[in-house]
Amino acid sequence: MQTFKQLVPLLLFYNSLFLFSQEKNTDNIDAVFNKKAEEFNKEVNFRNAQYFFTNKNWDSTLVYSMKQLSLSKNKELADYCHYFRGYSFRELKLLQEAKSELNLISKKFILYQLVNYKLGSISLELQEFEKAITFFHKAESEYANKVKDYKISSIYANLGTCYLHLKKFKTAEFYLFKSIKIQKTEKDSLPLINSYFNIATLYYDQYKDKQAIPYFEKAYSLSKRIKNFDIKRKASKNMAVVEENRGNFKQALAYRKESEQWKDSLNNQNKVWAIADYEKKYAVAQKQKQISVLKVENKLKETQRNNMFYSLLGLLILLIGGVYIYAQKVKNAKIILAQKEKLDELNATKDQLFSIVSHDLRSSVNALKNSNARLTASLETKNYNELDQLLHQNSTIANGTYSLLDNLLHWALLQTKQLYFHKDSVHLYSIVQQIEYNYKPLLLDKTIAFENAVSKNSFIFVDLDSLKIVLRNLLDNAIKFSPENSKISFYTMETKSNFCQLVIQDNGSGMNQETVNELLEDNELLAKKNNSEIIGTGLGMQLCKQMIKKNDGTLTIESESNKGTKIILSLPKNNQNG
């Protein structure tokens, strides 16, 4: 029995190594990973990690999975990345790191049953047998799930191994025989040989040599069917120990020779693999050199492209800047030209206005001067009839001059935007009545009848002061151009619109259509002197048009020569009272 104990370290060491090789990435697992990569095709790092994991490139898997975890907070993909990392660390024999990564996976992970199996495998390899048993039992209970990365027989084999290490022989025997029963149907010799070794070890530890030896023989018999030199060596060496224990030294020597042959074959195989690995590393190194050269070339080309790009970009910016500056100059030139034309127009209007106003003021003052001289002479001769006539003439000249200056003042205020303007509800009839009162002396002087036929229910929404200026100017013109014993009428016309129409009608000298058109044109100053006693610059009419427009109204003129004039004002009604 002393010699037979040589089997113990051999079998237990072999057992723990061999169990992990039963885990496989099945087509179902790959399909799950591929589907998830397609679902998150915009996650480049995750796609790369999945690709390298499927191709068993563990280092690249670790690199890209860490990039994905660092740059994304997607919890679902984080579970996949931790699984990739745990699996990769285990393949690289970094067991503690593998365990840490697998413990970070949430229970919502679709492949969570694989996590328990892999944690059990890692715990077994770390000889944490109690923990391994807990994880394997969890994996066993979850095995009903469709997605699997392991065989149920491997769970039973690993459970048997754990209990064997813990010297719980009955439980170990139960699970090992359970695994052997399934493994026989799976027709996979490697795990079955492993289970035979474990059963043999189990009986050996209990000094049941007769029960242990048949399983060593079965393991040796099965090893002839496989090409694994190391397993063949171990199986033949175990049989050598068995035969030595029986006292059959000749057979034991044959087994020992066979074991040494397999050892030599294994060494040769290892040398071949080492050479192949060296050649592979050399080829990889050469390829890396080529890649480095290509990277340098690509970097130079990229630098050239970047320089060309930035040069073209700079030229484009200069071109755009030049076009923009030229466009701004053209735009500014147009603005300056338009302002110059407007200024020339305003200056021309100002010059024309001052020329007409100064001429009319000079005429008025000269007339007033001559009239005063005649008035002085009449006082000396005590000609009271002529004195009364001259006083009335002086009053007429003064009123006309005052009206001209008043219009000039309001026009200047309007042009410089200094005229106060506030709209409010206005009773139209009352305003016309006030205007009539102001011009009563002039109306009586020419014996002109005045009719106020404005509706007493008319309320308009305008600026009161500007309305009075307009009505005064229009009434002053009507009196000025009307003969004695004539009539001037103010009346309203009913409309269904939101505007009230006020009509100012006289029976005066009237105008032809050309004069009407000139009056209605913007900024048109007239200096017609058909009657030498009448001051007519056209300023009053321009002032009326601008103030009517500022009140959101309109002004139209209907007139014929020698038949009188009708001026129609359309002013907005007050919505609350109209």
C-alpha cells in the first residue's frame, strides 16, 4: 500500500486541471453575443470586445471591454463586459481578477447561470471547495435555462471533486457516478477518463484497492483511443504503480517504459509547439514591424493631407473674408449713396421751402408795410371808411402770415420727431364746433355760411392736437379759396368699415386734376399764385397728409375748376364708442 500512495498527488493535480477544459463556448452563446453586438452596433468598443472574445484574443478583449466600461454607463452592456473580462482573466490564469469581474455582474444578466458555474470553477482551482460547491449547486438549479456554456455532467464531476477533497466520500461517490452515467452517453473520452481517475482516487483514499484498480484499468483502456500524450503518460504510469503493488514487476516495467515513451513524445510535442510558438511570435514581430512602418507612412500621409487641408481652408477663409469685406464695402457704398440722395432731396426741399416761405413772408410784410403807410395817411386825412378797410386788410395779412408760421413750426417738429403724439377717443362734432368758433371772424368777414352736419354720435381714435391742426388748415384753405356769400360744409358719411369719413366741402375756385395730383404727391411743395392776395406754399396740405397718415387715416381730394372742392378724411373709429 505504501507504493500505491504515489498516485495521490498525481491524480488530484490532474483532476483540477482537466475539469476546466470541459467548458465550451457553444453556438448558442456566440449567437447571444452576436445579436447583442448587432443591437448596439454604434458602440464600437463593445463590438470590438465581443469580436476578440469570440476569437479568443483575451488581451484585446480586456482592452476594449475596459474602454466600453469607461466611456459608457449602459448597465446591460456593462454586464456583458464584466463577463468578457472575467472569462478572459480566467483563461490567462489570473483567477482573483476573474472572480472580481464576475462578482460585478448583476442578476439580471441573461447568462447569469454561467456566472455561477465559472465562479465555482475558479473557487475549485483556488481550492476554495466550500464556495465552489455553493456556486455549482446554483448552476445545477439554473441548468434548465436554454442558454448553456457547460454540460450538466461537468457540474456533477466538479461537485464530486470538491467533496472528494473535503473527504466527504459518500457524497463525492454519488456525484462522480452520476457524471460517469451521463458522460458514457456523451461519447467524450476525456471527461470520462477524468471521472475514472477520481473514482479510483476516492476508493484508494478509503483503502479500497480492489474497487480502485478496475477504474485505473478503464482509464488506461480509454486513453488508447485519444491522442493526448500527457493523459496517456499518466494512465500508463498509474498502471505501472498498480502492477508494482500487485507484485507483477515485469508488467509494471512495461507500463513504465510506455509512460517514458509518452513522456518523450510529449516532450517532442512540446518542443514542436515551442518552435511553432517561436515562429508564430517571430512572424507576429515581423508583422508588427510592417505595421509600424505602415503607421509611420500613414502618419506622414495624414500630416501631408492635414497640411493641404489647412492650407486650402486658410485660402478659403481668406477668399470668403475678401468677398465679405468687398460685399460690406458695396453695401456701405449703397447705404451712403442712398443717404446722400435722401439728404440732397431733403436739402432741396428745405431750400425750396425756405425760398417760398421767405418770399411769402416778404410779400406779407411788404403788404403790411404799404397798408400801414396808407393807414397813417388815412388817419391824417380822417378818411374813416378807407381806415376801416385798411384795418381789415391788415388783419387778413396778419392771420395768413401767422397760419404760415404755425404750419412751418409744426412741419419742422414733425420732421424732427419732436411733436408729442397721443391717441385717444375724440368726439368729432365738438372738435368741428371749436374750429368753427376760432374762424368765426374770417367767416363773417367774407359772409361765408358754415354748416356743421357732423353726426353727434361719431367718436374717432386720433391725436387731438394733430386733428385740430388738420381741420384748421383745411378750413383756412376753404375760406381762402371761397368767394363771398358762399358756403362751407363739414359732414360725415356712414360706412360699415372701422373708419369714419369726414367731408370738408366748399364752393370756391376749385382745382384741376393736375393740381390735385400734385397735392397728393409726397413732399410736393407748391408755389402757385393765381390770386396775388393768396399765400399758397402747399406746406399746409403736406402737413395735413403727414398728420392724417400718423393717425392711421387717409386723405382724398375731389375737385373741379370753378366748381369747388371736396376733401374726404378717413379716420379710425373708436371701437368702444363707435
